Amino acid sequence: MKYGTKQRLAALVLTALLAFGTAQAQEPVSERDDFYLAVNGPTLAEKQIEPTEPSWSWFKEQSLKNTKILEQELHEIAAKEGSYAKGTPEQKISDLYRCAVDMKRRDATARQHLQDVLAPVRQAETTDELTQALLQVREASGASVFVDYTADRMPDSLRYAARIVPTETILSKYELEQEPHPGAWQAYKTYIADVLAEAGCPAEEAARQAEAIFAMEQRWAPAMLSSEERNDFAVLNTMYRRNEIEAFLPHMDGRRLLSSWKLTKEKKLFLADAAYLQKLDEAYVQDNLPLLKSYAVFRIMDGFAPYADRRLRDLQRSYTQYRFGITKSRSDEETASRMVQGLLPYEFGQIYMKDHCSPDAVRDVKAMIDEIRGVYRERLLKNDWLGEDTKKEAVGKLDALRVFVGGPAADDKPIVEDMPDVIAEADGGDLLRNIMHNAVLVQAQVHRLIGTDFDPDKWYAFQPQDVNAAYIPANNSITIPTGILNPPFYSPDASYGANLGGIGVVIGHEISHAFDPNGSQYDKDGNMKNWWTAGDYAMFQQKAAAFAPYYSRYEVAEGLYENGALVANEAIADCGGLSVATEIAGGDEETLRDLYRNFAAIFASKMTPQLLLQSVQTDPHPIMQARVNGALSATDSFYEAYDVEDGDGMYVAPEERVKLW
């Protein structure tokens, strides 16, 4: 791929847009040199990153619109607070909102809840007593420190098994290993010290403990999974025998932990990051007891900070804003509204569905899915590098694809309910009490899943109000929620090409995930099973491997390059979705141009420099300019639609263009 002076200049312009949230008039960029910037330059100059946000994008803008719509619904429900029957969605929404927005009550009650939860930790005099104290904390509040468990479908059957989950650090592996910018590490240590001081630790001791906590987390960082590993399903589905996991935890007493969690009958359990878990256990020794207790206090306080009193909440909020480059706090009312929507997503999803899920749009999108699936089917059948046996399996998987559009039916409730029981203030409830109470109830629901069977016909991915889409390998399904069926992604009034470039590419993207390096490991029934012949899989891996170096050559800001190895799966899906949409458009130049322009438009985005760096390090999706230009430069018909030639910034030699499906 040729990545010349024109593209480097465009990247510098984009860097300015990202860093300052605005732009002066720039010399127009040619579509043949930088299609992303040519299409989105005016939008990027106009759109501002709101001071309460770390980014702007059409995904974000539509999501905020949906949030505002539901905020109005919330206020109408809250106006009749106290009139609803216990357990109804309206009762939970109105009473939880009252608890969230009542800062006076939060200020009066939160610290006592925290002191009660922390008391056993403070009293521990040995690591054995600390283990017992942390089990008490989990039982009383749902909070966990160092290690916990959840439930996941087993890779080769429908049964749910336990997944052992070491506690993640607040900073990422990359932020711990290399300071993101001058002052970032000191700001984190100051935040730790401030939280410990709020918990009652003298200031000088809090500062010493903060230094020690940060140093301990830095020692853990090399053992953490890389971003690539965290997005590798083979790694995530690693399982160990029960006695192996017990052996990983000699200091925490693994046998005692599993027995306390009532995981006594499990023969195998998921554990993706065994090395990291062992690293945590290495630190869990008597000589480190004061440090371990301080760490537990800090993590518990930090975990509950959003729901606590103003002082603790604002400590965390100020640090988070610094970390992501946010310049302004939301009002208490807006914060409470967003919080309640996030804590009761199913209830708000059903509300959103009533007025915003158009049957016509659902039918239209399902018809588009059928059309796109048909193109994939023909491509698989005509494929010249797959053998007949592999083709048969691939087509069978495609034909068995489950399709979910719109949102779940009213009786299709989530397998784990986020807030089963909201206690009203009149009954002694407050925000933090409700959070702790429901966290315990959620843990019980998760535990009850273990040993039961996964239902492949349920709605699992996203809520109706979410502006997103998904492929789930565990039930071989794609999900297109109502929230994304809005401009610029989809509109009944848009041209056919524009809808193909928006929701059409999104659909094709998700179907492509069934045949990316992760999805390809699952069969039509969602079992992790090798259905490939050895020769076909070797060819598949060879073609897929080309995507990492191809995308790594894109500079997304000055001196900052895309991580091709991390984004390869999503890039494969982008290129697959764009290629199929292109085939459906045929040779009509106007349709193709509408398609490509809207494909570029939907990914218009601006981020604070802090978020951009973290996204490159941890987000498996390509970044804006690389995402659009990379996929287009790999699409042959794009060259014809825009007369792209050798020497243009968008030009990639035919032999270097990546293709899979």
C-alpha cells in the first residue's frame, strides 16, 4: 500500500480536529486522496465534542438522542412516584430515580453503608482472615476484590459453567506499563490516596499506600492479557480442572474460595488469564497484609463511588474526567437519569420499543438481511479455495443464522435481571443500599445458571435503545436493535445506496463475523468445533493474516498507528460487509457513490487525545480514518466509482488489497 505525503498531511489535519474539537477552513481534500476526510471534513469542522463527553460520533449522537427520549419518559413516570405496584417497571424506575437524585439522603447514608461493608476488612489480622472478610463483603454487598466468578456457556455444549474472573485493575495493562502522558501516573496515585483518606486513612499513610498500590499493579501488568488475547475466543474459552485452579491460588486458598462459592461439583471451569491470577496470588502473603487491606478498601470504595455521597462520587468523577480529557461534569439530574437508564436497561428498552420500533423498518431490515445472506451464500458456493466439505458446513452455518431485529418481546426477559428489587425511600431505601442489595441478588441469579442450559433462541445482545449491532457465536445470531435504525445508518427516506452503505454494511459486517478467525471456530449450533478441512483452514488463516499488516500502516494521528493485529477481525468484517453491499449495488455508479459516501459518513468521529490513545491500545475496531479508507482501498469497485489511480492517496496495488469473503 502506498501511504504518501498526502495521507500524512490528512492525518495531521485529523489530529488537529481530534485534539481541539474544532477546525479552521482547510483546503478541500480529494476523495481520491483521503475519502474519509473528503466526506467528513465539513461534519468534523462543525461537530463539537461536548464538554461532558470524551468523543463525538454519529453512534454517540444517536445514543444521546435515545437517552434524552428515555429521560423524558423517566420524568413522566417519576411524576407519579408512589402510585405503582411493587415490582412493576414503573415502580423500580420512579423509586430508583428518587434514590439517585436525592443527594441529601445519599450524603447522609452512604458512608455508613461503606463503613459497615469495610469493617471486616479492617479487622483482619492475617491473610486467612482477610479472605474470610472479603467473602463477607461479597455476601453483604456484591463487591469482590482480587477474584470472583460468573457463568458462561461451555464451548462444546449448552451447559453453563463457572468462569473464574481475576479483578481487573482500573488502569489498563498499557497505562500501567507506559505512562500515557506526563502526570498521568501521579494523578492516579493522588486519586488512590484521596480515596484512602476518605476512608479514614491519615494523609501521609494514604500517600505511602497509594505508591505501594500503584507499584503492585505495575508488577501485575506483564502478566495481564494483551488486548489481542482479550479478543481471542480461543484464549477466552480456556478451561481448567477444578484442582488446577485451586493450585493456582495457594495463598488465597483456592479450595476454600471455590467451596465458599458453592462451586464444589464443577469438574472444569473457565479461566482465560491464569498467569495474571497467579500473579495476584503471589502478592497475597502475610508480609503484604497492610497493602492488601488498603487495596481492598480502595477498590471497594472506588467501585461504589458513583452511588455514594457527593464527596466520594466527585473524587472519582474528577479523576475519570482527567483520564479521558472530559472538561465538564453533568448535572446531578442528568447523571441520575443516565444512571437509572443504565441500571434498568430492559425496562427502558421495553419503553423505547413502544414508540420507536417501526414494524415497517423491521420488515425492511429483515428483507435486507435475507438479501445479504443470499449474496454470502452464493459467494461461499462459488468460492475457489474452499473444498466441498467445508463449503457445505459454511453454507449450513449461514442458513442456520438466527436473526434478531428490533428488540426482545415483553416475555423475553433477560436471564439475569439487573435490578430485581428496588427499595423505595419510604421503605428505608437509598441509592447505595439498593446497589448493594441488587448486586447480591444478581450474584444469586448468576450462580443459579451454572449447570443449566443456554437457550439459543433468546434475545441476548444489546437493548432496543442501543446504537449498535452484534454477532453472537454462542447461538450463531446477528442482532440489529431498533436504536441503530435511524439516520445516518438507516432511513426509509434515504436512497437505496445510502441505506446499503449504512445499515447494509452493518448487517454484512455482523454476518462476516461468523467467518472471521473467532467466529470460524464455532459451528452452526454455536459449539466451538473445527468444521474445516486442514487445507482449507490453512488457506483461510493465510488470507486472514494479511489484514494485520495492511491496517498497521495507517497513521490515525501524528506518530500513532493502528494496531493491525488487534483490529484484524473487525477489519475483516468491515471489508466483508462493504464488499457484499457493493455487489448488491451492482454497477450503478450513483448507487455506489451513495453507498461509499454513507459508509464513510457513519464512521465520522472525534475523540479527545486521551481516548484516542486508549482506543488504539484496547479497542478491537479500527479507528475512524483507517476504518473507512482501509476498507475502501481494498474494494475494487471503489476505484472505478471515483477514478482512483496509482499515485492517489487512496490507491493500493491490486496484489496488496486484502480480501477474504
